[in-house]
Amino acid sequence: MTPTPKTTFAGLCAAAAFAALLVAPQEATAQASGIEAPVDAGSIDETELTAFARATISMSEVRETYIERIAAAGTEAEQEALVEEGNAAMLAALEEEPGMTMERYFEINEAAQQDAGLNERIVMMLQELSADG
């Protein structure tokens, strides 16, 4: 199956989402669903999209590192400690991106799920940044 922009973006976001490492993914869902009103895709400027894309890539890289470490952990306690450490590292990666907060990240992610044009812009930006990196 050839990936479409929607499936490509969904895969990249899923790879970077905090829920991917959480033992209790409902926490991330509760945080993300705490957004009261949907964000208008037109209100998201290129600077925010770039910050979103860079944060997504950074968090994905952190996630990949921790998935390997969690798989190699010997005990459940070690795995749980690594999950917590990984979540903190992904949050730090997100917050290191100038102009991006966890709340805004989830708002943009939600808007991209609702707006095909925004989704396509993000996919193209992720592809460009990945090719440059």
C-alpha cells in the first residue's frame, strides 16, 4: 500500500506522540482532549508549522532511542523507569523547540487531523526537514 499524506503524517505523529511510550495512554488522551475549541487551520502560521514539524522529528528520534532501551530492559521495573525517563526526554525535546508548547503541539495535531490541507502542508514540511537532516 502506498502511503498517503494522511497516513504518512498519522504515522509520524503516532511515532512522536507521548501515548506511544506511556504505560497508561489514557493520560495523553485526556491531555489532548482537554482542548476546548478546535484550532482554525488558517490561524497556524509557517513558523508554528516549522516548530511543530521539528518537534515531531525530535520527539520521534527520542522515542526510537527509548523503544530500543525499553525492549532491552531486564525487568518490568526497569522498563517502567525507562518509560518515565523517555516521556520526560520527549517533553524536553518538544519544549526545546522555540515557540512550541505541549498544548500548542496537540492543538496543531488536532487541527491537522481535521483539515486535509493543513495535514498536507505538515507532511511536506516533515519530508523536507527529514531530507535536510
